[in-house]
Amino acid sequence: MENDKIKMTVKEYSEYVESKAKKSPIIKNMIFAFISGGFICVIGQVITNISMYYEIPAKEAATISTVILIFLGAFLTSIHVYSRIGKYAGAGSIVPITGFSNSIVAPAIEYKSEGFVLGLGANMFKIAGPVLVYGIFSSFVVGFIYWLVLFVR
Amino acid sequence: MKIGKQTIKLQNTPKILETSSTVGPKESAGPLGIYFDIKCSDVFYGEKTFEKAESKFMKSAIDNLLYKLNIPTEKIDFVFAGDLLNQCIASGYCIRDLNIPFFGLYGACSTFVESLILSSLFVNAGYGDKVIAAASSHFCSAERQFRLPLEHGNQKAPTAQCTVTGCGAVLVVPNSIEKKVPMVTYVTPGKIVDMGIKDMSNMGAAMAPAAFDTIVTHLKDTERKPEYYDAIVTGDLGKEGTDILIDLCKNYGVDISKVHRDCGKEIYDLNLRDVNAGGSGCACMATVFSSFFYQELKEKRLNKILIVATGALMSPISIGQGESIPSIAHAAAIENEV
Amino acid sequence: MFMEYLKVFITGGLICTIGQVLIDKTKLTPARILVVFVVLGVIFTSIGIYKPIVDYGKAGATVPLSGFGYALANGVMEAVREKGFMGIFTGGVTATSAGITAAIVFGYLGAVVSKPKLK
């Protein structure tokens, strides 16, 4: 695979490229991720607290907060605002649950041109699908081990 | 006639009679904005999908080319064209409406020079006297195919590049045509070079070795030094790839730093946030050559240039399977008559 | 109350910052990062180390995707306690059913009403 004129092995070339590549401004990115991620979580807590103020039990209040955040992520994506936030926020927009709904709406908008079933429908989970697969699968594994521990003594 | 390892001397020196370029909003607003023929402010170009829009950019470039020369499409012998999309649908659906015998090409971002090489070889051999070479790309359709959806809240790496939206088209004619226009003198088709880079967000690093290989082979085959050329212009190595290319050449004993230019670095203002390492895509070389560099040649501010378009021959599937990014670079020497 | 929000802010911010380090220092794509967070959320909850983080940070620990894993793990463990073997199948998805349905419904609607645009 190596080129006869370039006097480097693949590994050496890779190291050379790494040393030359412009690095992301990691400290700046970490600060923005911290602030934006923290802020989205605070919004979630505010929604939960408001629900509990209206005497909704804690578990349902948390669910309401999750649902509203998912709605916000989807809404902001559909009006082309979420991607702008994401450019600065980085992980602060990907890691919260709003990032989950963003990753569902974003591909679906583009693939709409291929129809509602095979275009929009099939591509909604292009990025978010693995979250459900591996999340549910790992909960199954945990459940199985837990069952073994509890019932098979 | 083949000379050296992989260069072909075009003994009948075909001419590039005219060029045409269409670009999208970002390119229109860039440093080379004034040079492009048709500047579209709508990335959809009035169409419903990105793919249809890209076809329209190509149709508009070719129509404009023929309009400038007052030649009807029936008089065109062949067209060599390509783009980045799967099955080259942007080119295919565009040429469908033009009724010209068509060679669809895929060289990733090297397609424009690949088209120009084949068009020139055809005319040089007398197989046609009006042959069009064209290539297009579109930021949105390329992002959809190769990367993440537009609305996804992700950050691009500083080494990433921005696909150019637009199309460049040229008409190649025999030397016997009575106009003094730039000629294609030598062409050097490239070999695929793969130095094991797997990072799709650093294409410059993946493609620089291919550009290096083609450039030094061309210089050796033609027994020319870099200084022979007023400019050695790569397509889309961007900031990262340019630095690497110059280093690789220096290590080999060839200094191209004084004459090297890169279309990807010139088409956008590199200080803008979204642009990162510069422009890329077939249209990068196609539009910048068909506008800016062609004009520089016609007005004799440059008289001899070597254009080297680079392409990364991977797909999302091969990357997903853990493969590295093989690249290729094709070169063509374009010179004014002495 | 301010203290409560401060704890939420710090916890959520830190978890997202870990994600940012993964983006900048590794070649992990967003999809893989989401998977890492969810699965770690499930695992840490099952071995008992995520609950203290939730107690301290509340929404700061439940809003990030690791919180989705927390809900999945708690759901399955509760279902196994109550229903035995079948709980392994029902618990996770039941606990996160509202989130999954919301994601599908709002995701679909959001995509339907939106036109593709260049950013």
C-alpha cells in the first residue's frame, strides 16, 4: 500500500499528520459544552419543579419534563435553530435528551424527498436507532443478571 | 504520445475555447465571487430537492457555455462529466435533457481534470472537434451522502472542509480553431495512493500523497522544474493538505512552495467559522479553473499552469467497514501559445 | 432553591463536558457517543453508582442520555422484582415508553412540517 516515493510507513505518515493537524480549541469547547449542557438540564429541572408545584407526583413530573424536552429538541430542529446552537455547544447539545430528538428530526427532514414511508419513516432512526438498540439490549442483560441474582440462589 | 512513466504529450495541443461556471450563495460571497458567470442565491436553484438542484447547476453551466459561443447542443460531439453522487445522478439527469453522447465519470473531487484529460485526448486524436468537460458538486447533497444531516447539532473538526456548490464546464476544440486561447499540452493521469488515513474529516491529509505522486511524476516525465510553471494549482487540499503536500515534495527534493496554489483555499475566506480548512468537491477545481484561472491565462497574467485535482475514493460504506481513504490526483498542463 | 439549580447545572455541565472530550479527543461520531452514554447509564445504575449522582444533581443527571439509561435500568430491575422473569422483557421499555413515544411523535411531526434548508 505504501508509496515508493514517500519515505514513510503508514504509521509514520499517520503520526506526521496528527502532529500537523489543527487541533480543536478543546478548552473553549469544553466550556461551551459545560454551559449549554448545564443550562438545558436546568430547564429540565424547572419543568419538573413546576409540575411538582401543581402537585403532580415526582415520577410523573420527571416524565413530563422528559417529554417537553424531547418536544423542544424536535421543534428547534424543525425551525433550523438547533444546528446553530450545536455548532457552539458541541456535546452540550448532543448529550442531553434534546440531542436525541434532534438526531431523529434532522435526517428525517432530508430524506422526506424519498417519500414518507421509506424516506422519512425509515431514516428517522438513522442516528438515534443505536441508542434504542443498545440501551434496550443492555437493560435486558442487566435485567437477566438481576433476575439470576434474585431468584436463582 | 506517452512520455516517461505516465504522462501523455498532446502533440496536436487541443484548445480550451471557452469556459462557464455556476455557483451557489456561499461561493458568490467568497473572494472569487466576481469571477463566476452565474451566481445563484438559492441553494435549491428553485428545485425541490438538493439532487435536482445540482443537476440544474450543471445544466445552467453547460447552457451558458454554449450560449457564450452561440453553438447549438446538436453540434457538440461528446460530453465527459461527473459528480459526487451515487451513480452520478446529478450529471446523468442533467445530460439526459441535452441529447449529447455522454461519458459519466467518477473520480470524486478529481473528476473535473479527469474529464478534461479525456476530452483533450479525444480532440487530440481527432475523434471530435467540440467536446465538453464538466463536473459538479453540491454542499447539501454531499453532506447527505457522506456525512451528517444538515440540521444535526454537531461540530465540524478544524481539518474538515466545505463542499463547493456549483459546476464548471469547458469546451475543448482542435488547435486548428483560429482563436488564441489556452491549450492543453501534457496530461498526467494519476495512480491511486493510500497512506492509511481513515479520518473522513481530514481529507487533505488523505489526498496530499496522491497529489505529490502525480506532481513529481509529471515533472520527471516532462523534465520540467516547478519554476517552469507560473502556478501549480491543486483542487481541494485545503490548508491541511497544502502544508503536507509541500513537505512531501521538499522531502523528495522538489520545492513547489513558490508556485503552489489551492482552489479550496482561494474560493472561501478561510477566516469564516464554517469553512474550516477550505473548499472541496468536484466543483471546487471546476468552478475556480473555469472562472479565475482561465481568465488569468487569457489575460496573460499567467501563461503556464499545471492543474492537479485530487479525489478521495472512499464511500460511507467502506469507511464504516474500517477501510482507509485511497486517493487519486490527475494533472493537466494548460499553456498559452508562445 | 438556588443551590438546587446550581447542583443541576454543575452535574449536567460536567456530564456534557465528558462528552465534549470524547468528541475532540477521539474519533467517535455523535451516534457512537450517544450509545456510550446510554449504555454507561444502564451499567452504572445497575451497580448502584448512578443513583447518588441523581440524588445530588437531579435533572443534571437525568436529562443527559445517561439518564435515559438510568430509567431503563431502574425500570427493568423494578419489573423483575415485581413480575419475575417476564420483567426482563417488559421493564426497560415500559419505563421509557413516554420518552420513546414522544421522540417518535414529535420527531415525525417536526420532520413533516419542516423544509430542508441550508444552514
